[in-house]
Amino acid sequence: MRQNCVLNLNYIFAGSFCPMHILREGSSVKYIICPKLQLDADRANTDCCHVTTDGELVNSRPATRHRYSGRFQIYCGTCSSTPIPLPPPPSNVTPAPHTPRYWETHSRVGVVDGCLLWPVLEMGVGEESQVDSGLYVGEQRRSWCVYVGSCGIHRGSLCTWVCQPGERGKCYRNTMSATPGTQATLHYGVVLDVGRGRLAFMDLDREIVLAKLDVEWRESLLPMFSVGLPGDCTVNMKVVSGVDITMTDSKKSLIYNALT
């Protein structure tokens, strides 16, 4: 009966429609919520990308460029419309919440020029005041992301790794071929528990956890999304969140692994 009650309330969280999934019964980590994320079209840097009417981030300039003072001036990408606040300090009366959240990106990538010198795509999070402090997420202070691009070592292929301040993680080669004309759809996931200070990135195609990071955040976080230069590649990135996420058993297992 207890489990049925939980399942009946799966879609209520903080007063909004937000799916909640059971990861594993009888464990210290039981649930994951999937909040709805919206790409901020008004802040996208239209010198290099734009958000389409279908909600995809595309690495090309829009047909009509509207000047808006709130757009990113340096960063080649955009963020979600709403930041994720840090929880209040824990106390005996109100302990800090520890319900983690999850979202994904599905990106269609086409290689135009095999000599790729910049990232093809990035997805991650950054502290709110540091966004727009660098051209890409991996260059910004207090930012963490999955980075897909040419690593300079594994010739002929694009690689995947995780960037965090001052450090580049393990290189996963053969994400896709760097040969011009090659096309692929790449899938990545983010697990974020602001209460515990845990951030993890998953490669959904390889079905692996790329990195598990323990971070002490200083301020609210913004989910970040960037795309490469149009002369190098074509990228259409879609953020998959909320009820649009298909939560399979293998995905639950990966998320549980990311949080433990």
C-alpha cells in the first residue's frame, strides 16, 4: 500500500508536474525526479546559435536576429530558463532535501570539416554568476560538463570526456567518426543532487557513468548547453526532460550507480 501511494503521487513535486521514479527499493537512494527544463531562447548567443520554435539548440544564426541586452555575449550556447537554487542550510527542524534530479540531451551531429578544433557539443551545469565567462562551458569558471570533440590524440574520431574546473577527465574515444559526411545521434544524461553536492554525467549510448563528482557549490546552478561552430559540424540538440524521459531499468541502474 505504501508503494502504491508513492506511485500515485509520482507527478507532484514542488507544486508542478514533475515525474518521480523509484530507483531501488530498500536503498539509501530511492527516488529521482525529472523536472521540466526549457531552453532560454532569449539568452542564446545568436552570433553562433539559436533555439528553434521546436525548442532545439542549433549551431547556426537565426534567419531574423533580434537584439536583446540579456543575450550571452561570449558563451556560444544557452542555458535553461530557470536556475536550480541551492537548498537552505540543514537544521534539526528542516533537514536539507536530497531528492536528486535528472535530464538528458539528444543531439543530431553531422561532421562538415574533419579538422575539428572546437567542441562539437557540451551539456552540463555552471554557477549562475560565472555563465558567459568563457566561449564554452568547459572554459568557464565553476562549470562542469560533458564535452564532445576532437581530443588531438585519437585521430580520425570524436571523443567524449568530462570537464571540471582545472581538470579534464578520461577520454572515451570513438564517439563517432570525424570523417566529413558522418552523422550520428548522441545521448547524454545528467544526475544532480544539490542537497548532497553530487553531480554525475552518463553516456546513454555506451550505458556508462562517465564521471561522479562531489562538489561544494556556492550559488544557484544553471543547466548549460552549447554547440560547435557551423563550419565544423551541424548540431541539433534537444533537451529531454519531465514526462518526455523514457525511464528504463538500465537507465535507473545507471542513475543509482551515479548516486552511490
